[in-house]
Amino acid sequence: MIRNYLISSWRALLRNRLEAVINIVGLAAGISAAILIYLYVSSENSYDTHHKDGDRIYRINSVLELDGQVDRVARNSLRSVVELHEDYPEIQDYCRVFDIGKQSIWYGSKMFSERNICFADSSYFTFFTYDFISGDEHCLDEPMQIAISEEVAVKYFGDAESAIGKQLKFTLKAYQVSAVFKSSEKETHIPYTFIISMSSLNRGFYQQAMGDYFRMMCFDYIKLAPGAEVAQLESKLDTFYNKRIGPWIEQNQVNGHLSYSLQPLSDIHLNNSWNYDYSGNGNAQYLQIFSIIGIFLLVVAAINYMNLSTARSSKRAREIGARMVAGASRPQLIFQFYAEAFINVLLALLLAIGLVEMLFPVFNGLTDKHFGYRELIQPEVLSGLAFLVVCMTLISGSYPAFYLSSVRPIEALKMQGNRNAHLSGWKKWFGPANLRRSLVVLQFSIAAGLIVSTLVVYGQLEYMRNKDLGFNQEGVVAITVPGDSSTQGRLKTLRDELMKQPGVKGVASTSSIPGGQFGKLYFVVTLNGQRTNKLLGFSFIDDEFIPLMNMKLEGRNFDRARTSDSLSSFIINEACARFLGWEDPIGNILENGFGMRGRIIGVVKDFHYASLHNPIEPMVFMHQPNNASNLLVRLESENVANSYDQVMNKWKELVPNHPQESYFLEDFIRKNYIKEGKMLQVFGYFTVLAVLISCLGLLGLASFSTEQRTKEIGIRKVLGASAGNIVMRLTGEFLLLVILASLLALPVTAWFLKRWLEGFAYALDMSFVPFVLSAMSAVVIAALTVSLLAWRAALSNPVKALRYE
Amino acid sequence: MITLQSISKVYRTEDIETLALNEISMEVKKGEFVAIMGPSGCGKSTLLNLIGMLDSPGSGSYLFDGKEVSGYGEKERAKLRKASIGFVFQSFNLIDELTVFENIELPLIYMRMSASERRQKVEEVMQRLHIAHRAKHFPQQLSGGQQQRVAVCRAIVIEPKLILADEPTGNLDSRNGEEVMRLLGQLNEEGATVVMVTHSQEHALRAQRIVHLLDGQVISEEFTSNFPSQKLTLG
């Protein structure tokens, strides 16, 4: 019997090629998009699930409260976790990871500027699971030891095997390679490729840091003892505060509070609600959005199948009637429809797998992943695909299976040619024509929703890219200045030499690059006669910085000639003045955490130092012309590329023994919006796909409808209807459905988009324009799709049409 | 074999109610060949569908082989239908995607007969109706007469107690129509009970008895020369 079903299904497929192509290609497109999204989502959800004992590892995040100012940070002090380990037997072990940012590293004549470097406790490799090529998990037990990744070993030493024992030189110290580990094939939030033993840290620095609970410099991880309950431990942390931190706060006269929150290891990648966390972390919200899009695409594709199947139902009625008369029972007919749906879904799946293979390079580029065929043959993916086939078969085959098989044989035999006329009562309401209409509305609601979302995401991205940041970033090159004393000591010479280069308009120095992150520091201010601590953003700049960046300043700028400006002067931004409640801040006294006390000499108009995801924060500038980690060089707008080459050639000449690192400020700022840019691309691709699949379905329905109405078209033409009249008649119903779909989708989408925009500190004002545009484009696309067939039918010879019937 | 007592059938739509059969009573004996005649819309096909259990009566009693079947649900009707009744339609109702062989085989599949047994029966019936040379052809590749011959094959392959034919010659030219009538006559002679709806007086005369319908009622019944008997007029 199954053979009989398969034969008739296969032959039906061949006989109705257009419908088969629409069904299978549409389904394949939907499934391939869903597979890609599934791979991405499961990869993002798999972060740090591979570490041995990973379910017992937590990161300690801190909530600092200082004079009512709350800061939630992913980092902690060097000190606290050591004491927590002493106080609580529930904590089996701890590991502190101190990220030291960008460093220059030398080996022989090779030199590179590197990131992903940290100091870590010797327990590092018992917390995070890596395979070793050489060395073992005790590789950080001794001072001056460094463990490196395989790629780093090959980069510096040519191969991984000979790396052990060799010295990598940093600016101040050299470390001996004690282990080479394989980069994890599994996903992890830990980015480090250079791990230096914590015992190598400068003793003085270490001792000083160990004396402070508020110096948030490390990522602190703890491993719970087997059987220990995290909730129980969290409930005891108040006791720790009272016993350890409280007395310290009192002793150091800090008006603040500190509490801890334990975050599971596998939760870190997607939960990026903590400040100063790893920048490469994922975004749970985007993951949800992509998952929804994946489901939408599958639904849209499944709708095509259901729609075309029900449309074909009247054409197939004779077959069903004949089968019933020949003795087919209802379960047998249901089984037959499911078998047909199964064949379609299976063919679509095979095509989808081919599509996915083809799309991997593009998708990997978009998502920074390395997906390949290996991911597709993972047991969980294969079982997922099997589940998908079952679900899609059930979804797409259910309506034809249950509706058509429920019709009595005599109804089935009478059904030919007419749609709902033979039906009465509930069957008419839930009959195939109304179901098709509802599904088209649902399909185009999704398409219209995705179109408007793409437009709004694009609008927001453009808004962020083009918003006036309060400074001029165009034509500014940032050069990283090595931290060694010989380079820092020549800062003035370097600046003067660069100024002499043709095409250079100005040179300034700063400790933090606009558009990036800036440090925060405690300041003491006297407000209402009371000394209070405030955590404020800060940057060390020289006197050229403010004019070079075209910032607007009230009061006066720093003056290199006045030595007092480096010792006792501050410039703040308007947000800082507002935050401190100063209406006329110039002349007011400020004291920083380093003990420097001075007056406010100027107020800079608010500007966006950080990305537009964050509100403008209070910021303090301090004058430090002889010490800088970055130089900013403004180039003339003419011949920028040429000027840039000349500047960098000169820099190489001036600082030959350090790796060069430079970039345009505009590019640097644009990187802040990479996630949104990629989301836009993904949205764009999937929107186009959803619209295409929907149109494919509409094309199928229009083809069916035109075929059904051939006789009507003939009669109308004989009675004098013009081609335009016929086209209007044929397309009108579909267009009404698409308009209805837009009307239903847009308010719902507007609500979701409003919520998404609320996540930005600075967002565009959502206008009705993208909504009107999206509704119009949905209608125009649908009209074009349907009218293609309608025109063909309208221009056909009416006699032919009548003879056809 | 078939006894109908006061059978009525009403079709309702939102606006109108149509009385298709009005208290019809009739009997068909085993081995009989009965033709049903009447103008369009008189209820001929409705009556045939009720007899064939493709539809259920609104009221009245229907005894099939001595069993009351008027209260049967679709499931029970389908069970009885596939075991006992063969259908031949005006529009053939063959499945376009299946070959001649597969179309004829279909009822046997639903009876869960083994493949070898099915093959034997289908080949037998195809030989008998001279369509075996077309076994691998699809319905669209056949003439109307050949298609109807396939439909007849499909109807008789289960060796039904009753063959119901709804205007079996309506879509055929006279030569092919004659051929189909010859087949039905032959089947009847071999013992099958045949009930046929037709517009053709000539074809009706091939039956043993003709039942005339008008407005959903039996208005007269006559025995033809094939069943030597005196003519009866009922009202």
C-alpha cells in the first residue's frame, strides 16, 4: 500500500511541476535558513559547557554602590576571592584572571602587538579545560612562566613542539614558555592565548592591590565543592561583607557598599548586562530574534505547502473520491497525505542541506563562526533534522490530511472545479478557501513585519553612524604608543616630528580613544559641605586634544606652559557638572583617587566618548602631556591615504623596535556598531528570503486561482471585459489580503521595535515612514507577482478559455 | 438483496431545502439488472448513491442483504462498500497518476490482499475485459471507452455482490457505449446484481426492470423483455 502511495505521490509531483518546485524550493529555503540559525543559536548556547566541572564554576560579579551611585561590574578585586575561599568551605578553589590588554611582545627579531594576554592563578587550567601539546596543568605554578596557544607558538617559534623553555619578551619582563595548549574547538568566552603565572606580577603592585576591595581589576572564578549549593553560598555573602569589607570601608572612610553576585560559567557569554565584561560576548536578545526569524521562515514555507495542497484539493477530489469508493478508509487517506508531505519535506531537506553547504562561507563571514559539514553530521543536528522533518510533515500535511479525508465520498466526487460551494456550515467557514486566505494573511504579516524591522534596524544603524558625536572624528589617525620609558620619554619629540609631516594638521595625546572604553576613578567632592566619593570617567590628555577633536569648551583649555595645569587643574564635561549638581562649575574643587586636588578650569560640551549604546557619562579630563598611550593625528582632507603612509613611515623610523598599531578613528568608532551591522545583514537576507518564499506561495495560489477561473475569464471577456478589468479582478483579492496582513503586522512589529530601540541610549524617533514603506512594498511585490499570471490569463483568447472548460 | 422502505433525502443549504428523494420504497433482488430512469434532477443519482452507501438517507429503512444499514456511520458503510459493491461512473473517476493496472488493483490494496493474489486477479479481469495490453498506460492515454472498461474492471475485480453504474455510457460514443452495456449484461448473466442509472431508453432496455423516477418519487416500474413478465404500473 505504501508503494502505491509513493508511486501516486511521485507521479503527482512530476505532473504538477510548478507546484512541486514552489513547494520544495520554498521549503528548502525555509529549512536551510532554519538549519543555519539553529547552528548559530546552538553554538552560542554551547559556550563553556565543555569544561570539566564547569557546572560548579561561577564568576563573582560585583555591585558597587558609592554615595548612591551603583555600578554593576563583571570584575572583582584581587583580594576578595582569596578571603572568600578562606571563609567558606563551599568554595573548593578559585582562579583570578587579570587582563592586561594590549602588549608588545618580542622573540628574537620578531615583534608583534598582541591582545588576549592575562595573568592568572596556577589553578587556571584546572578551571578551564584545554588539551596540552606540551606541558601540563601545573604550567603556571612558578613565577615568570607563560602558557601559550598552539597558534602563538607557531607564529613566534615556527612550531609548537620547540616552544617549551623559550623566552617571550614583554616591555618590562621576559617569561619562559612552560606549556603550549591547543586552542579549544569548543566555544568559550575566555579569549586568552597568553597566560602568565599570577606569581609573576610585580610584588609591590600585588601587595598594593591585595589591600583594596574596590580595585576591580580581575575576573574572579570560583569552583564550588561537590554537593555545595550556590544559593546557600550566596545567602552567606552578607556575612562576608560584615566580617571583612565593612570594617575595611570604615577604616578607609569610604561611603560605599559592595555586594557580590555569582554567575554560572555557561551564562557568561550571553548575559552581557555587566560592565567591563569581555567585549566579544554574545547577545541573548539577538539570539531570540534569530530564533524567531528561523521559526517564521519555517512557518512561511510550511504555509506554502498547506496552501497549495488545499488549493489542489479540489483538483484532487476525484482521486480522493475514487479512493474512497474503492474502499480507502479515513486513516489510510490521512496516511497517504502525510506520506506525500513527507516526500516533499524529505526532498526539501536534501536540497536544503546542499544550500546550507553552499551558504556556509557567507554565513561564517557574517557570524564569525567556522561551520562546516562536520556540524551537520553531529548526532544532535541529525536528530534535530529528523525532528524537523516530522514536525514539518505534521504541520504541512495535517490540513490536507484531515480536511480532505473528512469529506464524504459523494462530496469529494462533486468537489471538482468549485471551491467552497459544495460545503455548508462549519466546513464552509473552515473550508480550504478561507484557510488559504488566513494563511496568506499570516505569511504576509510575517513578511511585512520583517520588512519594517529591517528598515528600522537600518535606520538606527545609520542614525548611530551619522549622529553628531560632539567631536570631529574625520581624518583622525590613532597611533598606539608603546608604554616603555624610552618611548614615553620622547613623547614631545615624536609629536613634533609627526607635526612636520606634510598633510598633518595637528597631533594630540590621550589615554583613551574616543568611541572606546574609558577608565573610572574615584573622586572626592564636597557637596553641601560634605565630602563624598564619586566614581567618574576619566582620561589623561594634553592641551592639543580638545582643539584637535573640535570639542566645544567653556572656560579655558589646559596650557602646557603652566605646570600647575598638570598638578591641579581639571576639565569636566557638562554631564559631570549636572551629575555633581554644579550650575557654575568653573573654579570648583575636585580631588582624584591619586590624591591630586585642583580646580575646574573648563567645561566641555557633552560628547559621546563611548558608543551610542551608553548614555553620556560624567567625565573628567586631566592634563598629562608627557605620558600617553595613544597619539591622535589629524590629517588634511586632501590626499589622506598618502599623508597616512608618510606619517606611519615616519613613526616606524622614530619607533623602530616596537610593533606598529594605527587605525582611523572613524573605523574604530564604526566597530562599535558591528553587531547591529551584522544583525542588519542577517535581517536583510532573511527578510528577502521570507518575501521570496511568500511570493513563491502567492505565485502558486495565483496560478491555481487563474486556472480555476479560466471559464469565468472567458465569459467576462466575451461580455466585454477589458484585460485591465480582468487583471484587477484576479489580483484584487490577493492585494486586499496583503493590505490586511500589513495592517495586522505593523502595530505588533512597532511594539517589538519600540522595545528594541529602548535598549539604546540614543535611538531614532520611530516615524510612520518605514511602516508605510513596508506596507507599500509588500503590496507592490504581491501585485507584481500576481499580475504576471493575471495578465497572461487576461490576454488569452476567450474562445480558448471557454473551450478549456 | 436491497430493500428500501420510505427512504427520503433532503439537501439543505443556507437558503433552500431540496427534497431529493421522497419516501421511496423499492426492492432489488439478487441477480437482477435494474435500470433507473427519469429527467435530470429527479433524484436518480441520489438514489444510486444511497444504494451504494456513498451517502446516508435522511429517513427510512435500507436493508442490504437482510441487514439494516440506514444507521451505519461512514466507517461501517466504507467497510461494507469495499467488500460488496462495485461502482462505475459516467466520468470514470480513474486516478490520473496511476496506471491501468494500478487503478484496477486499488480496491484490492484496500482489502489488504497479498501482492501475488492481486496481480493474478487484476490480470484475470483485464484479460476478461480485453484491456491487458494497456496495463501500463495512464488513463489520459486511453480512449473514453477504454477508460470506462478500466473502471468496470476496477468495479468487478473485488467480485462484488452488487454493481452500481451511474450513467456509465454518458461520456461515450455509441460504439463504446454499446460495448460497456454488453459488459454489464454479461456480468449480470454471470450472476452479478446490477443497478444502473441512465438517460438512454435503449440502454435501459438491456436491463430486466426499469424504475422511473420523477421529483424524488418512483412513478412507475416496468419489466423489459429480458425478464419475461407482465408490465406493471404503479400509480
